[in-house]
Amino acid sequence: MSSTTVPRPIEPARPIEIVPSVLPADFARLGEECAALEAAGVDRIQWDVMDGVFVPNLTFGPDVIAACRPHAQVMFEAHLMVVDPDPMLGAYVDAGCEMLIVHAESVTHLHRSLNRVAELGAKPAVAINPSTPIDAVSHVLDLVDMVLVMTVNPGFGGQAYIATMEPKIAALRRLIDESGCAGASGAGIDIEVDGGISADTISGAAAAGANVLVSGSALYRCADGLAHGVADLRCRAEAATRA
């Protein structure tokens, strides 16, 4: 657990959701991997879409995701770590992604991009990199169902958690709560964290106010299997919100 001291969220915590990144999965059998994750009790599955420009890596196109969609019923979210995501939004919705996450740093007109996601019938979400202040999303809270705070610099799996993001998470939770904004769907705004989430770090992120927690490498390394790893992460996060 991180030793960073952060204020507690001012509102009761939103339900904890455990979300695997499929980056560490066996790419030769991604459909089976998605089915195994669903069986392990995950709440949704994240697809890290990278273009080799906005981040230094290449990953999944919409055709790969579409091929995996019949293998699981849980929600798919596409984390679009790409330059100018607007032209490809429709392709990822058509592939079966129910939530699209665009980076505030990668779009010219953030309002327009988020509105377009909603027009396509998906849940809009926005991500910010570690060095990006929460001011970048303060004026689009009414257009999103979730804000993703990166706890690593995006581009690769297996990086170390940046614990100094916890005060940023707490500040964002206060901003959302104090604004009274219920988000795009009217059901409230989740805070997701992505990067370095493991049994050792998840409590700090959850205590700061994050309720959607993405785990990749650490989850796949669990010696007792995916189901045990998901349950353990959920237990630790829920305990942190009650502490």
C-alpha cells in the first residue's frame, strides 16, 4: 500500500469495479482469454488501443476486438491512446466497445469528441496523463461517465505505479462531488485508474477515490489464478474505501 497521505472522498464511495487490461494476454487466443476473464468475475474488459505515435507501441485494431466480442458478455471499453481518435470512434463502437475513452491531450475539440461518442451510442469517458492537471477535464464533466487518471505514463504494460497521483485522484473526486454533476448518463461519474495496479497499490488508489481499477500484469501473474486475483483486488479496494 502506498504511504502517500490523501484526503478521503467527501461522498460515499461508488461501487468498486475490477477491470483487466488484455495487454498481458495470449494474443493467439484472445477470444478464449476474454471468456476466462469474464468467468473470473471481472466487471468489464479494457482494450488498450495504441497507435505508435501518441504512445510508443502498437496494439489492437477494431477487427481484433470485433472478433473477440462474441466470447464475453461483459462491457468492453476502448482506451484510445491515439493521435486524433475522432475518425475511428465509429469503428470501435461497431466492434462492440460500449465505452470509449479519449485522451484530453490527443484531441483538438474535446467537447466535440465526447459528444460524438455519445451520438454513436457509447459511454463517453476522458483520460488524463500523469502530468496533465485535472483542470483539463473540469469543463466536460457533464459529458462523461468516467474520468481515467493514468497512474503510469501510457504506452507499455508492467510499469511501476506513480503513487503521487493519489492526491490528484482525491482532488478529482472532490471536484466531481462538489460540482454536483451526474455525468453524461445521469448516474454519476466514475474515476478509473490505470497503471501499476496490484495487491500492493490498489488500496491507495481506492482510498483516494478511484472506484474503477485496471490491472494487467499483476492480475495475470497471480499464482492462484485469475479468479483469485480478481477477488483479492476487489476485497482490498473495498476495504480501503471503508477504512
